Amino acid sequence: MSDVTATDITTTSAAALGEALRAGELSSVEVTRAYLDRIQAEDATIGAYLHVDAEAALRAAEQVDAARAKGEELGPLAGVPLALKDVVVTEGVPTTSGSKILEGWRPPYDATVAARLKAAGTVLLGKTNMDEFAMGSSTENSAYRVTRNPWDTDRIPGGSSGGSSAAVAAGLAPWAIGTDTGGSIRQPAAVTGLVGHKPTYGSVSRSGLIAFSSSLDQAGPMTRTVLDAALLHEAIGGHDPLDSTSIDAPVPVLAEAARRGAGGDLSGLRVGVVTELGGDGHTDGYEPGVLARVAEAVALLEGMGAEVRQVSCPAFDLALPAYYLIAPSEASSNLARFDGVRYGLRVGDDGSRDLDEVMALTREQGFGHEVKRRIILGTYALSSGYYDAYYGQAQKVRTLITRDFTSAWDDVDVLVSPTSPTVAWPIGARVDDPIAMYAADLCTLPASLAGIPAISVPCGLSEGLPVGFQIMAPALADDRCYRVAAALEAAQDAARGHALLDAIGGRA
Amino acid sequence: MTDTLVDLDEVLTRYEPVIGLETHVELGTASKMFCGCSTTFGAEPNTQTCPVCLGLPGSLPVVNADAIESTIRIGLALGCRIASWSRFARKNYFYPDIPKGFQTSQYDEPLCTAGHLDVEVDGETYRVEIERVHIEEDTGKNLHVGGATGRIHGADHSLVDYNRAGIPLVEIVTRPIPGTGARAPEVARAYVTELREILLALGVSEVRMEQGNLRSDVNTSLAPIGSLEWGTRTETKNVNSLRSVERAVRYEMRRQAAVLDAGERVVQETRHFHEDTGSTSEGRSKEEATDYRYFPEPDLVPIAPDEEWIEKLRAALPELPAARRARLQEEWGLSATEMAWIVNAGALGLVSETVAAGATPADARKWWLGELARRANDAGVELAELPVTPRQVAELAGLVQAGTVNDQLARQALDGVLAGEGDPAAVVESRGLAVMGESDELVAAVDAAIEGNPDVAEKVRGGKVQAIGALVGAVMKTTRGKADAATVKRMLEERLTGS
């Protein structure tokens, strides 16, 4: 890669960048500068970032280069730049979670994810835009700016990790961290042609992720390739004593699974196609183009030796209402700390109002519509007299969904479905229709509620826009997701002659 | 507003009280409930905080295993069943001293349930059923600045100190306690006293009530005698001394009786206790109470203590106060009633420490229940709050035993100790309180007494031995009490009867 151009740098995989850095063909400063230049040129249009500190990024890059020059032992990601969703707390770097209520807050500590990536020598380019407090599927609920889909800038980049998806798809970051509560990594990855993986609940630390729904939130990679996702996942995964829900198990071997999967041999793998997610009798709301691409992907898996069968998971039909009770319930409590007392926005503290009024005004002006909607919904669902009928009932549905998965694992190794029923929709098309917005998560919610790993990998275009293919595996079997996704990616790239993302903006 | 009150004796002619107590105890763990911050009392405000106990966005709790162990030990000491599976819950409400907008507590799945504690009042034993013992976190402390009273009303701004936020707090809840009648206030006090003794014996808390380590919410209700239903209760919050617990119950009984006598309804509400007047005043009424929207804390995993661990903790429990009392009673050779006096005076620890410091049990008991109890009563404080240590009391008793001082001088020495003049021996020295030996001064005083009272002296010589008392008195008067009466008597006898 001695003749790499700036364009090459911003269109190549992070794994390849890491190789070139290790081989001394590129310096971290060169790579970082290439991304910063591109951010400078493109982000006014894309709107992926909320905060970029070019100087800090270059300083960090210089340090890695200096360490490498001194012959220090560096990890495989050292010197590779990266973007973090603004829900990840970063010491001294503004962190807003997409909300006005945290405008100007500079955290005094690092999230475990941020600390591990820092320790791995990655270079933080900036913090990416998101739906406020990760509530949304289009990033339109950001309190700060509109983020556009690089495939069609009149369309949404998905959400809530839409800043991260847009940044990676547009070449404004080689890879990024997103968080997924009900699909917020997988759906934006799907609609921008990226790989996005939601790890097993408890396998990546939540310490320092601004909580939306504690029993569902997980951070994960959003990348150009499956191998990149596996590498990034390995860097952030593993037990963390700061998170009580963190699983005390060794960091899984994922990159190896991706490399093995890319070999294309899936013989003996049992694949279940979930009937309730776009299958026969369940196609309402699914775009035909999406279903066609998914069917082609299933056929490709079969062609590589996988045994494919239909699997029915009846409780999945209840995932949407259950999720929209559990997540808002937890959110109503998680967001109670934003009261204007200790940090962030405070409104109306002019000596004329009492405590309750200042708290109420702060929350009224600091939170956006969707956040308020969910706080009200969750407050109601937890109220005495309603708890059993709403929150309690939703927890029972959650158990049923988990049981559907458990019995499916008797017969299959992975379950597959579309990642999202549709491709990216035009900006503004669903802002006044929350139910339509919520439907974007239809396919991603079951894995979230069951806490199992699920990956979205591109499976072609429909009407010129990317379609995502979801692969779900049993808890802690994240490696299966990577293996199958890598096989699919390799087979498609071979058939297509190039990576899907190369088709962006008509480049390929 | 002044409440109308009915005489307690009269209350009991018409009503039967039911009491109940919810007691919060700050555990003495080195670090907080969900983070590593120190729990030391009295540090500069907000210096013992971190992202977790400040509730900063993204921070997560991690359970302090020592706090769980302490809670289980308290449960075991109270004869509770220890849950094999227990969960934390979030209690949601807005207040500046609660950094997360919810308190991490336990709701329907507490760690310990169904225990009991026997307390004794006037020789009668009352069994207090324990409903539950659970663990939660303390709140921060609000400081209202600018008002005259330190209360929120009239203040112009408030400050919050989060050093206390997140300190492990155990809540011990009794079932309603019926059948205590006239002794309801004393039973309430005896319960908290006994509970405090248990906590001290377990070593789980310093239980310094003046630092708020132990605070009780006292529930009181009255029902007409013979009524099948209990009355409406009030909850007097944050009563933080033993004496106040008793006073709070007594006050509420007297107030509620007046309300009921007037044909009115007792309002179910929380009430504040006022140390200065011993009265309560209305707080929040339950009609407008917050819906706390409890739900299982998703940031924490359930606690599932295994049987083996529980049994290990049970086996390692220290001697509990009731057993210790029985043992000490025997060792000290006291009757049950004598022992009960010590316990009821809150003096067991003091007496036992005084004995440990070298005093005889009889002396230790005499000092604490006699002179010192009188002084505490006069000053309106608890015995333990008197500025005198058991070691000093033992020293004082020793001075009497050795004949260095007599009882009267010892009381004067105590004055000095309480006034902060130092240890008893030092006070005896500095105040010149030592008993006079057979000095020239005393000989002179004895001779002067005989000379000054020839009639009396003659009577004694004539065989009316009891008349000698007047002469002893005269000597004591001249020596301003510093002479030893027995010595004086002997000297007089030598001179008058030659014996």
C-alpha cells in the first residue's frame, strides 16, 4: 500500500489500515489527517458528528506513531482512528447523548468501552450524532442536527446510531461504536450497507454508556467488513468489574471465526428462517425488495452447505408491544437523574421558582418530544395499579420470547431474518407517526429482549439502497454470527466483484 | 399550632395503642454500598464522591459484599429467614439529595424476613415480630442556607452534600406491635435499645445516634378498647434518640386520643418530631403520597446467598445481648430486677465497661444508676452522652475504695470531671479533695470538738455512745467534709472512752 491515496485510506477496511500501520506503510497521523480532511469536506452535508477535535486526534495519532517508532509493542488496532456514538462517556470530551439537557457536559471519567479503545491505541476522531438518548430509528430525534444517509442524502441513516452509520458509510471514520437497545446498531448498519453487531447482553461493559434501557443496552461495532466488526468487538469485549451485569467469561475469539467463515464452508450448519419475521403470512410492512434480497442470501448460505429450515417463533409477534413497555419503563427511571441539580442544563433558577418548578422546567425544555413520550409511557407502565398489566405482562412476554429462542436452538444453530422491514426512508416521512417509526425495529427486537447476539450484514440493494440480513445466535455464541456473516459477505463480494459499500455514490 | 393532649393515664382508659417501628441503620462498612468511596463521617462536603454515588450519566452500581454479609448477620441475629434469592429495586422519586432520581433499595424481595426480638419492660417480656430486614443506600444531606431555623422554609438557597449518598443502610421493619398498653412508649424504646445492642454486638455499625447512624420511624395508632380493628396510624419520621422514641410514642398517643375524643379522624400521615418540645407536627399526608413506581433494579443481578455461607455466618455470630445479659447478671450476682434497671437505663455497656476498667459490679452499678443517672436526668441527656468515661468512673470508685475520698468528696470530684477538669485523681489533687489522714489538723479539730461541746462529751463518757454522732458532725464541719467519718469516730472514742 505504498501508493495509497487519501481516498484509498477512507475507503479501505480498518483491518487493512491496521496492517499498513503495522508494516510502516502508513503513519497514524497520515490516516487520521485523511479522515479529518474528509470530515472537514463532507460532514457539513452528512451531519454525522456532534463533536470533532482535530487537534486532540492528531496528538493521539502522533503519540502512536512515536511509540511505534520507538519499537514499542502495539496492539493490532493501534493508530487506527475511530468514532464513538455520543452515548459513550468520554473523559474531558463533550458527551450529550444527543440531548440538550447534557449540552456542554464534559464527563470526569471514561466509559469502559472508551478506556479499552484508548488503551488499544485507537485514535478518537469524534462523537457521532444519535437520536436523543438513543430513542429512535432515524436519528431525527437528535436535539442537534440532521444526519443524512450517504447512499441518498434525502434519506435517514437509521437510528439511533445514525451518526456512526453515516460516518462509516461516508468514509468519515473507518469504523465506529454504536449502541443497540432494540436494534440501534443493526438497523442503521442495515440501511447504510454496513456490518453491525449487537453482542450477547453482558458481554460488553455498559459502564459509561448513558443508560436508555439497562436490561437491553449493549455497545457494539459498526464497520465496513465482518472482520473489522470482529476485531473491534474483541477490543471492547470481556468482563468488567464496574458492570454487575457483565458476564465473567473470557473475551470470545471472534476475528478467527470471521476468517474461518470467509472460507465459505458452512456444511453442517443448521439455519432457521424465522417465519414471524417476514415469512409466509407475516409479510405485512415488509418491502418485497427486502424479502427478495433476504431470500437470495438464504439461498447463498444453502449453496455453501447450510441446512435451511423454517422456524416458527410465535411470541415474536408480541415483541414490539413488550419492548415498548420495558424500554420506556426503565428509561423513565434512568432519565430521572437529569433534574438540573448536579450537571447539564438548568432552567428557571432565577430565585422566583421553587425546586419542583426548576426541575420541571429543566426537563420540559431539556428533553425532546420522543424522550418525553417514552418517559410518560414508562411512568404510566410502572405506576401502582398498572404495573402488573403493563410492565409485569411485558416481562412475561419477554420470557416467552426467550423460550421460543431456546426451543429453536434445539433444531438450528442460527436464526436469520431481514434486519429491517424496509430500506432507508425519506427524511421526515415518519416523524409524525411514532408507530411507523417503531415498526423499523420489528425484526431486531426479539434478540434484544432475549439478550442474544445478532449481527446485520449487507445482502444487496433494493431500489439502489442497502438491505441488511440479520443472523441471530444463542447467548455467548457471537462467534457463530461472525462466521456466518463472513461467509455471506465473501460469497456476495465474489459474485459482485466488489464490496457493497464500493457502490455508494455510484463509485463502483 | 398547639395540639390538644389527653393525659396518658386517661388515654389508656379508653384506647389501646398499636405501635410499629422502621429503623434505618447506617452500616460501618469501609466503602459505600455501590462504589468504592469512603464512608468516614465528617469529611469536607462532597469529597467522598465518585461518578457512581453522584449518579453521573453512564455510571453503574456494584454491590458491596460486606454490606450484604452485615445484613444477613443482622437477619440471623433477629432470627429471620434468609432469602435464597433476593433482588434490589428502584424506588423512584425526585429530590436533590437523591442523585439518580431513584433510591436503590429492596421492595418485594428483601434479604431477610420473619424474625423476632424479645424485649423486656418492667419484668415483662414483649415479643416484637420482625417483618423484614433489607439493604438500601442512604441519601445525601441537604443544607438549607439563609433561614433562621435551618429548615427549608425561609431559606434562600440549599446546598447538597453527597458524602452520605450511597452509604449502606439497613432497614429493619417490625410488624405492628399490639398489646403493650400503658407500656407502649417504653416498649418502643426498649426495642430500639435492644436492637442497638444487637447491632453493637455484631459490630456492623457504630450506631451513633447523634450522627444519624440509627434513625427510627415510629408508627403509632389508637383504637377504642375492645375494637376489633386497629386505628389509623401516623408515622413519626427520623426519631434519632432512644428518649425521643419513647417521647414520640407518648406524644402521639396523647394527641391522637384528643383527636378521637373530639369525634375526629386521625389523618394517616408522616409527622416530624421536635426534640426541643417533645412534640410532633404534621408532614406529608399519605393521600398525596408519591407513587414510587418500584421495579427490579436492572443494573444489578439478584443476590443468591448459598446455604453454606449462611450457616457459616450463623455459626460465627457473637454472643448476643440477651445471652450476655444473662451471663453478666450471674457474674455480677444481681437479681433480674437489678439487671433490668441497668438495661433500662441504657447503662449495660457503661456498667460492663466500668467493671472491665476495674470497678466492682456493685460500685459500677451504683455510680451509673445513682449519681450519674441523676446528673443525666438533670441535664436532659442520655447517660452515654455525659462527658465521663467508664474508665473515669472506675477510677473514681477506686479512689473511694482506697479511702482517698469519701462519697461526698467523690461527688465533688465528679463535678470536676464533668466540667472537663481531667481524670478523677487529677481533680482530687487540683481541688484538694483527698480525705485527711490522722494529721495534726485533724487532731486539733477533734480536740476542738470535744472542748466546744462539753455536754455532749460528758454524755459519751457517761456511756451514751450514740451521742458521739454530734461530735463527728462537728469535726466534719470544721474540715469541710474532707475528714473520714470512721477515722474521726475512732479518734473521738479513743479520747472519750479510752477504747
